[in-house]
Amino acid sequence: MIDFEIPEDAKIIRETVRKFVRDHCIPAEEGLTADTFDEKLAALRVKAREEGLWCPFIPEEHGGMGLKPLANALVQMELGESILGALSMNTQGPDDATMLTLLTHGTDHQKEKFLKPLLNGEKRICYSMTEKAAGADATGMQTSAVADGDNFVLNGEKWFSSSADVADIAVVMAKTNPEAPRHRQFTTFIVELPNPGYNIIRNIPTMHGESPLMEKIGATHSEIEIKDLVVPKENVLGGLGGGFEMGQHRLAYGRLRHGMHNVARAQRALDLAAKHVTSRDTFGSRLADRQGVQWMLAECASELYMARLMLLHIAYKAEKGMDLRQENSIAKVFLAHMVHKVVDTALQLHGALGYSHDTPLAAWYTAIRSQRLVDGPDEVHKWRVGKNVIRAYEQFGTTASAAGGDLL
Ligand SMILES: Cc1cc2nc3c(=O)[nH]c(=O)nc-3n(C[C@H](O)[C@H](O)[C@H](O)COP(=O)(O)OP(=O)(O)OC[C@H]3O[C@@H](n4cnc5c(N)ncnc54)[C@H](O)[C@@H]3O)c2cc1C
């Protein structure tokens, strides 16, 4: 028998986090502005720490909760309901995935100097890989790093570095050896900010819009000039030529975290939709009593159900240390579309109210479009998934192992 019973300790943590998000984070969204953000977040963080809710997947000896993949997934699926959820427990992107990389690949010195203040919530970190020159195929990156005594000197550009505006540290990828095999040409560097060699040219205007609050939260994406940026050799993360390995390490978790937060956001959108349709009458009936509306809600519920099962299966594989790359790519694409569909449906059912900024739906709608691009666009993931389908067929005479079939 497959056991879907959630272990008691994970259940308790999930309930605690759910209550924390609903009792504290969602109410704190009321009146949230750039001016009130620092105070509100500080108060939430004090409260979260009092309840032992801090850095969920970071081991306890580093001050985190030490949650394993399943418990962490359950927690993240709650946190995404509020814009303040992950921030309140210091598990917001892009910081969280980079903390994980520092924890796994950093030297003792790097952990002490850079990871500690991140884990304490005193500093923020951003990740600069993508360039105007190259995104989905990051091997096209042009930023170079040349050794010079005890340092490297970096020159080039970066594009769409999220949270660079509020970051105290940047993790920057640059080419150290153009002669090496494609995936060994790049190295990751830890850069202390502000730095005259790492120059934020602008926050790129996006379809999600800009506001002082978004700047404060770090929901901005910067264009960076890298000019004669001097980085000590001791700040190389994960060894020379290890840049891609570092990148994949953080992206693997980042993709899943986006997906988990997408489940939470979709859940809240569906709740908002249900609240609205049960209180709104048109043509003499509640919207909730129309079969057409019920079908719309049913489709959202089906998508959310599939999304949850995918994440739970991936968490299971992660707990067992199994290879989950195929499932991660499948889920990344599915969850990005799922949240889009559910938020779009909720917005539609709210009518003009949904199009307004009197509910969070309109802002979510424009924000989540990025989910189909970040951490690898749909097509690149599908390309990989498709290749694995063919490989499985050629190896085993069936595609089952590439399509969740190893479950059965
Ligand atoms: C909101 C947001 C936040 C981001 N944050 C960060 C960050 O913090 N740090 C960072 O380094 N980067 C970040 N990025 C960049 C992101 O990782 C890239 O946008 C992504 O990798 C795609 O690269 P690109 O935009 O250059 O698209 P391109 O590589 O130019 O691709 C364009 C399009 O071509 C298609 N395509 C590409 N390759 C294939 C293929 N093999 N087969 C079929 N179709 C293909 C896809 O439709 C793709 O969308 C962010 C992007 C966004 C939108």
C-alpha cells in the first residue's frame, strides 16, 4: 500500500506555519507600503523566531529548522500564500537557494563570513548568471574572469539579477577558462556589495510593474555592468570550473520552491474565487450555483491536486536521495501553468474587481507570467524531458521510467 499519511511531526509544523501565515502574515499585508515594510517584517521575524520558525531546510546546527524535503515542501506550500510568508521565516528567493549552495559548497571561511549573516537575516544575496548575451543557454555567457595575483578581475555584464538592488552579496558567474569543455569554462565568485566593479545600471521595467514597495522587498531585476571587478581568490565558490555545478545546484532547489509557492498562491486564489462566487448574485442566482462556474472551479481543483501530488512525489524521491531531474523539469513546467490557470480563473470570476488592484489577483497575474521563463523556460525543460522519453524507450523498450512509471 502507498502511504500518503503525513508524518505527525511534519503535520504539526505545517499546521503551525499555516496558522502563522493566516494569523500574522496575511493580516500584515493590509497597509503594507515601502514605509511600513521594515517595521512589519521585523515584527513578523521576531514572532516567527519565537515560534521556532526560521530557515526551514537549513540544518539545526546552523540555526535553521532542519526540515527534510517533505516537511519543507509542506511548509513552503503554506508560505507562498502571503507575500510576507517566506520573508518572515528568512526563506525567500533568491536568497534561500544560494544559502543552500554556500552551505553545501562553501569553505569554512566562506560559511563564517558570508553564510552566517544570511542565515541570521542580517544580509541578502543575489545571483548573477544571466546576461543579455545568454540566458537559457548559459554557456554563451561572455563575462570573463582573469587571474591577477591573489585576485580575479571580472569584466562583462549581467541582466535580470533579482534582488541585486537590496543585496549585500552577489554570486557572479564568469568565464575563467575558454579552452575547457563547455560546462567547465565557468567559475562562481562571491562578491561583496556595494562594489565599484559591480554597477547596477537600472532596475529593468517589467510587465509586473514597479513600486517603492517592490524595491524594498527586492522584487526587482537589475541590469549590471561588471567593470574591473576585483574578487579575492578565496571568494571562488566550489572551485575553478565549477560554475555550472553551482548554478544547477541552486536552480534545482529554486525551481521546486517556485513550484511550492505556486501551489500556495493558487490555493489562496481558489479560496478567493470560492468566497466571491458564494457571495455574488447575477441574474437571480449565486454565481456558485451555476454549473459553468462549478466546472471552472473543478478544473482549478484538479490542477491543484495534480500539482500537490507531483511535489509530494518529488519530496519523497528527494528524501530517498533518488534522481529527480526528470520529475523536477516536468513539475516546473506544470506548476508554472497551473498557477497561471488558477489565478486567471479566479480573476475572471471576480469580474472587473479581479482586474482592479482591490484584490491581490491582478498583481499575481502579472507576476506569475515570469514562472514560465525563470530557472529555464518551458521549452528547454520540455526539450530535456522529451530527450529522456526517447532515451528511456531506447534503453528499456518503454517510456514509463521517464513518465513517472517507476512509481508503479
Ligand atoms: C522575473 C525574472 C527573474 C529572473 N531572475 C534571475 C536571477 O536572479 N539571476 C539570473 O541569473 N537570471 C535571472 N533571470 C533570467 C532567467 O533565468 C532567463 O530569462 C532564462 O534563463 C531565459 O533566458 P533568456 O531570457 O535569455 O531567454 P533566451 O535564452 O533568449 O530564450 C528565449 C526563448 O527561446 C526559447 N528557447 C530557448 N532555448 C530553446 C530550446 N532549446 N528549444 C526551444 N525553445 C527554446 C524559449 O521560449 C525562451 O523563452 C530571471 C528572469 C526573469 C523573467
